[in-house]
Amino acid sequence: MTSPANTITVTLKQLAKMIDHSLLHPTMTDADILAGLKTARENNVATACVKPYLIPLAKKELSGSDVLVCPVIGFPHGNSTTEIKVREALAAAQAGGQEIDMVVNIGKVLGGDWEYVKREIDDINKAVTQNGAILKVIFENDYLKPEHIIKLCEICTEIGVAFVKTSTGYGFVKQADGSYNYLGATISDLKLMRKHSGSDVQIKAAGGVRTLDDLLHVMSLGVTRIGATATIPILEAAKERGITNEPTLVTFKPMQEKVGGY
């Protein structure tokens, strides 16, 4: 029997394990990080996403749980040299980072220097996987056109990375009204990424997935991970909607397609 439109069957644990709890804002103090790691642990999310210097603290605070440590590399603009990004990724994996989120060189993507882009992703992926971790590649879609996104998906599929990811959440673009903002994960981009990525490459939506309905909608598109700061509100909303650790059929309100861009 086919489920009605805008419904999905989920469990509470499944939702929690969709979430990389983001602890990346530049103003976060160690006290803020400790509180965030406590949230990650208590809610049994997939990972706590941290800046590289916080790996030892995250490992300590998450010890004994199955919440993984996820450091970011070349974050948020991807502008370091390939050599530095590889060393940073290698150090992060060796220090205990189990999932590594890297940012592509956006200027090289926009300039069409695909040899450079491919070599950098491949070098970082090798450094990470050879040390028992996996790689997520952040595109920063707000700056890109569909053809860039498609090509990046094809490159990442050929290399065999674990995830492709929409955004950092910090890719602010000057909008038509002069303000700086970002769209983050859009429905059209997520569909494009799923269509042009191999079946073994997972999709991570980051930036703008802030509610339970948002999460359920992107799940229905084939997204298997999100980056979020709204972990507690999302999971509390799931409980209020009657989602338990038994499979539950729920209805969601679709995300509105966002318009803007570079």
C-alpha cells in the first residue's frame, strides 16, 4: 500500500542519528562547547561537529557513548592550500575525528579547475580513510550554479567519498536588498545532489534545516544526515508528535523552496 503524500515512517532513534549537532559558531567558548557536547550525548545524535582544536575535549566528553566526533577542515571557506588541508585532515583523523567535513576550494570550482578540485578531494579522502575515518565534502551551494553542483557530485562519486554536503551554514552571500544571508539546503539542490551522486554516496543537508518538518521532508528526498543547532527543539517536537522508537507514520509540512543565490 502506498503511503499518502508528505508522510514518512520513522523512529525517534533514527531521527537522532540523522543529526550532526553543530558546535561551530566562532564565538563559542569552552563552556558553550561543554553544554553542546552534553546535548549531543544526552540525545544520542550521530556526531558532534566541532572545530579541530576541540577534538580532545569532544573525545573526553563523548567517551562511552556512540556519538562520534566530527571535526571540520578548511572551514568555512576552503581557502587553505591542499597541503595544509591534507595535514589538517590527517591530524584530525589521527586525533580521534571519525567523520571529517571538508570545504572545497570554491574559487577553483567556480573557475572550472576541475583537476585541482578533484586532486584535493582525493588527497584529503585518502588521508582520512587511511586513518579509519570517513569524509564529507561541503560544496557551499549558495555560491554555485547547478552545473557546478552536478560536476562536484560526479567527482565525489568517482573518488568514493562517504557524503556530499550542501553548505557550511556560514556561506553568506550579498542579496538583492544588500543584506548578507544564505539559503543553505534547498529542495532543488538536494534533489540535484541525490540524482547525480552514486548510490554509495550519502547526502548531508546543512543550513536552514531547523524544524522537525524540515528534517522529515529532506529525509523523504533521500538525505541521511543533517547539520543542526536546533537538535533539542527537533527531537522534542518529534516526541510531541508521537514519534517513538517504534516505526511511526507521520505527516510533515513540506519546506518552502527558497530563492536567492550568488
